[in-house]
Amino acid sequence: MLSKEEMDKLESILFGHDELLEKIRQDEKELETILKQQQKHKENQMKGIQRVKQAGYRFGRRRKITIKDKKVQAIMKIYDSQDITAKEAMQKLNIARATFYRLRKEWINMQFKEKEYESFK
């Protein structure tokens, strides 16, 4: 999109070439319309994404292993009792270090929430 100064300069350069100048003006209007449509599309897309997220849908790749897996919970209980090391737990679950500690954090949060829930009964 051309500024007022740029358009004035272009008009002075193309003085006498009315057809070309008119074509440039039409192209400017078309470009403006396209940009408005793109902006509206992006706004609608963001609204849709927000609605879907509020409904509980998660974007991205599904995790292969989660804290809800019985095997993970069993290994975390054994790890809590200090019968195995973190490295052994990672090997038994066949997961990377970062994944283990992410699951560990989720496990601790889950345990805390369960204890908190029990205290309200």
C-alpha cells in the first residue's frame, strides 16, 4: 500500500499516462480488499481456535506415554520408595531424561491434589 506522498510522487512521474495510473489505483484497491479479507480470516480463525481450546481440545501431537499409564504409576511408586534410581526408572519406561522428569512433576502434582482432596473429605 502506497502512502499519500508515494502516490503523489507516482502521479507526477506518470503524468500523461492516465491508463497506467488508473491501473495502479485499481491494484491498490484490490490489494486493500485482499488485506482486509486476510485480516478478517485470521480473526475468525483465532476465534475458532479459542472456542475449541475452551471446549478442551488439545493441539499438537498426542503423547506416547502419560502419567495415566499404569506402568508409569507403578514405576513412580517404586521410585518414590527409593527401590530404583531415576536412571533405572527411565530405562524401564524406555523414555528420555526430560520425559521422566516431566512425568515426575505431573506425578507429584497428582499426588498433591489427591492428598488435598482427601483432606477435604
